[in-house]
Amino acid sequence: MDRRQFVRASLGTGLALAGARVWAAPGAGSTKLLVVMLRGAYDGASLLVPYSSEFYYRSRPRIAVPRPGSGDPKAAIRLDADWALNAAAKDLHALYARKQAAFVPFSGSSDTSRSHFHAQDLMEMGQREGGALDYSSGFLNRLVEALGAPRAGGVAFTNNLTLAFKGAVPVPNVSLRGGAKNPLPQGEGERIAAMYEGTPLAVVAASGIETRREVSEQMMAEMTESARGAGPARAFEARARLVGRLMRGKPAYSVGFVDVGGWDTHVDQGAAQGSLATSLEGLAGGLSAFAEEMGSLWPGTVVVVMSEFGRTARENGNRGTDHGHANFMLLLGGGVKGGKVYGKWPGLDSSHLYENRDLAVTTDFRDVFAELLEKRMGVKTLTPVFPGYRIEEKSRLGLIA
């Protein structure tokens, strides 16, 4: 590979610059969308606690989150007659009280493999289980294509371009990995810009180089301050703030994606304290920080938090939970009819479990996105985004303003 080929490859992978259609966009759509993927299958029943269920407490004698009103200092925060919020995620309660946060329990995909990779791929591609998987494009790339520049552009805040954004439309990825200096050697950015001068990609190259510098400078300062040995969960708050600033400041960044790891809690999961609670605290703090950074754009913003699948209803022998089926989606923003728990609530007992071990899916995750795309993003036909899918009237939740 000669120098010119190397530089072009670096642009494609490290900077992952978008095509001129995205970067040259003078304005984006009125709605900002951020998808947050919790990789590892988080235990939604420890975030949104089904405290009215006796089965929940019998099934989790060591890791159940204490009931609201139990007198336990770590008791969950009551939301309604059935549900409460883990106190570790108390930063979300203020958003819920302002009707800017909503939960969708028993949601997920049709995947039953309990394989992290297969389930994540299925969700990011926006497909349904059955038949050969089409890895040629992800649903967010198809969304950006359906919206069309200059109305909207996408950006992945990931180390590598995520599958959800792969496809026909060039989309940039901006790594938020902290603790490293600008990976471009001294003067390399100028040389790259000069190479593309006078070509249609000149604006693309300049924008990508500037974004990389901006990320590097801010992450060097903030990641060092916020980490303090606390681990990945705490790091999310600094990253979420940066995501907020970038999405607020760059009109082309109207559809974003960021992922957060560390949710595979097979051992010593904990309840209102412990490893999972620490992660939930970091997640809630990060989401709250993102809302703050979006400022005046927050009323037109929707955040969708999801995970590839949920955890078993019963705890295992290691004080943890294993791979399950349905999980709990979380939506935030001014575009959400918040302050409510949505979806079908079949009850939580052994008779309603999937294969006598997991929560059953009663809401397809695409139903949630369908309402969002139709009501907030002006997508008239869902087929290009979710091929072979149509939302049924009985499946509409009414959670999008």
C-alpha cells in the first residue's frame, strides 16, 4: 500500500469521513435522534423495578431492588402502582417527573438465540429473525437515506462505524476514546487537506480533520478529570456531554449512535448497590448530562436507549442473571410523552414467562421507532427503513409527542 492509498484508507476507517452530501448539509431536520445501545444485555428489571410483583421478589432473593416505602435507604423510587425506578438511576427521575422520560417494558426483537452478537446485528440491521441476514445496510443508514440531505445526516460516536450506520449513504464515525493525543501526526491534517483541495471532497476532509481535533482536545481534558479510576460507567457522562455538544453544534449531526458496554451481569450483579447499580448510575448521569448539553435543542430531541435482549427473570447461583429475551426500552426528550410506562403489562409470574425463564416480548422494538419516525421525523413509508415491516394499529403505543 503506497502513501496515497494509506491516507485514503485512514480517512475511511480512522476519520470515517462522510460524503459531501452529508457534510455539506446547511441544516438538519427539526428532530435530533440519538440511539444509545447498551451492549451486553442490561437487566431492565433492575432499572425499572416491577415492585408490585411478588414473583419478582421470590425469584431474586439476593438481587431484587428494595420496594419503595420499605424503609430501606436504597429503596426504589415509586413511579406508579406497578413500577419503580432504581435509586441508583435517580438522575432519570427528574426527567420522568418533567414528562421527558418514558419506559417500554417487555420490548425487544424476535431473536431467541441469546447470542449477543447475533441479537445486536439483528437489531442494528432492523430485521426480523428468519431467513438469511442481510448485512449490506443498517436501519439508521437507511433512515438517513430516506430523510435525505440536507434534512439530516448521521454520525456514529463509536471507535469503528457501527453496523446500524453501514450502507449506501457515507456516514462518519467519531471515536470518543479518551486518553490519547490527536492520532494524526504533526502536519498530517494539513497534508490531507491539501491532497483533496479543489476536489468535491475538500469540505469533507476539512470537516473531518477539525472534528477529530475538537474531540481529541475535549476528551483529553474531560476523560482525565471524570474517570478517577471509576471505570467505563463513569466515563459515559463525559462522553455524553461531548456527544451533546457535537450534536448541538453541528447541524449535519441529526441522527446519532453511541454504545455503552459492561452490562453482561452473570456474577455478583447486585441490586441498588453493586456493579450493575454503578453502571446504571453512570448511564443515568450521562443521559442527564446529554439533555443539559443539548440546551435549547432538547425540546426537539429524542433519545432511544435499548439493548440486544434482557436477563432471566430469576437470579442464578452466582448472584447474577443470565441471557434472556425481552428487555426494557427507555425514551427521553422533548419529543416524548413522558412520565409514563407504556406497552402491554401481562404481569410478572411464572405463567407469563417465555420458556419458563425469560420475560416475553410484547412490543417489537421497531414499533417504538415506527412512531418516532412517523411523528417526529416525517417518514411516510417505513418499508425503506425496516424492509418487510409495517406497524399495526393495535401496536401503536402513543408515546411520541
